[in-house]
Amino acid sequence: MVKCPRCGYENSSTAVYCDNCAYLLTDANGNRINNSKKTSSWNIGFAKKVAIILGIIAISLLLFSFIYNITQPSQQESLNIISDDGSVHKTASYPYTAIVEYDGYWGAKMGNPNYLVTEEGSGTRSYILDCASWDSIYIAAQKYDNDGGELTVKLLRNGDVVAQNTTSNGTGSVSISYN
């Protein structure tokens, strides 16, 4: 038996190349190559070394992912996630109220200009706007019944009228922009 100086595999005594790593064991005359210099103490092939390193990296990533996931707050614990179960009552954190007054049938769009809510109705209606005190507010209302009555839109902030607009035109519309 001939031991390969590169990988340490035990080859048959007639082998010219190592059966494991294809290392040359004899010279051109058939003489055994005496490779007395010490080879690397890590006697495995390059592909095996790469596979081990990739395995270590994969295990490290899985471990990091596991630790990261268990240390993150749940949705209930996070301050950035708001869940609404339908029982939330809008209070002083929503300071704006829109009031539409008209005896006939009307439609309106109101709220933050980037997120307008559409409402339709008749008579006087009041809506709490889902806007913070620093938001811009936009309200647009229009008559749907061509009546000559007066359509009035009011914007209240904490109960005080801060903007108002009126029309008595048959198909009139009014709008309010408030910063």
C-alpha cells in the first residue's frame, strides 16, 4: 500500500496516481516519488474545503436569521403597527371635523389630499376626519339634485370653525383647502 502525500489515501502498491485526489505517485520511469516535504495538515481536496466553508456560511446565516426573528417585537408590541378591531373611538387625536349642510342630495370628498374619503348624503351631516393636526385638509362638496338651496361646508378644528364655503348655484360645488 502506498499512502498519498497530498490527501493521505491508502492506494494499491501499483497505483500511478492517487485514487482519491489524482496526485502523481510515480515519475516517468515508474519510480515512487519521495515527497518528504510536509504537506498541509488539512489533507482534503479543494472541492471539499469549499463545501465545508459554504456549509459553515449557510449554518451561520440560518443561526443569524433565527436569532434575528426571535429578538424582533411582535406586531402587538411594535409601536409602528396600528391595528383596528373596529372598537377604536376617534378622540382629540383627530382634531378636524367636516360639516356638510344642504337640504337636498349631495356628495363630498374630504380628508388629507393624498387620502380622500368619499361620502354622499342629504341634510346636515358631520364627519370626523382621520387627519392629524399637522395634516393638510381638503374638502370638496357638490349638489346632486340641481336645487337652488344653499350648500355649506364647514371645517372645524377642536370645535372651532376654521374654514367655511357656501354656494346656492343649482349644480354648485364648494371646496376648502386648509393647511
